[in-house]
Amino acid sequence: MFIGATTATQRNDHLCLSAITKAMSERLRLAAETFNRLVVLGAALCMVYFGYLNFLAGFGNFRMPSMTPLASLYAAIPLSGALIALFTVEQLVNGWRNGFAGHDAESAIERFGREHLTT
């Protein structure tokens, strides 16, 4: 799940408001796209912080019978948050330099079907 969220953020398929922002003027669109990405960045930073706290707490609980700390499962949360934050900052910098590209009309589901069903 966390890898999927990271990949969706990198491809700009997650939390995209393209239907609304396409109708906006350039300055208003820049503000809306920046706000959207700042919200995603805030959520990613919360994943990093609280996921790390959860990771540390996981060393006190163990899976039976292997006695592996639950922290091994919780490590995905702050790692995913860090990658989402990285990709969001990348999108912000690229958007400020080159403008935020419009999201194409083809949805992620249609792309997935085209890419994976034609092989």
C-alpha cells in the first residue's frame, strides 16, 4: 500500500485536482497546484514523524514464533513518507520552474489496462 502511494505521488496520479485547475488562469492555477502539493507534503511529513515514532514503539512488540520486532513492519511508513515528500518537493520545484503540466485525460486505470493488457 505504501509503495503504491509513493508511486502514485511520483506519477502525479494521486490527489490530483486537474479537472478544477485546468479551468483556472495561470496565476490561480499556480497557487492551487502549490497549495495541493503543500498539503501532500504536510501529510508526508506527518507520515515520516509519526511513522518513525510508531517504528520505535514497535521494538517493544514481537511477532510469534519468530520473535521478530513489529518495527520491521512499521519501517515502511516513514520510508514511504520520506519518498512521497521527496517526489512532492520535486513536483513543486519543476512546477515553479516549468509550470504545472496538465494531467492528461486518460486515467491511471486506463493507462494500467493499456500497458498491462496489451502484453
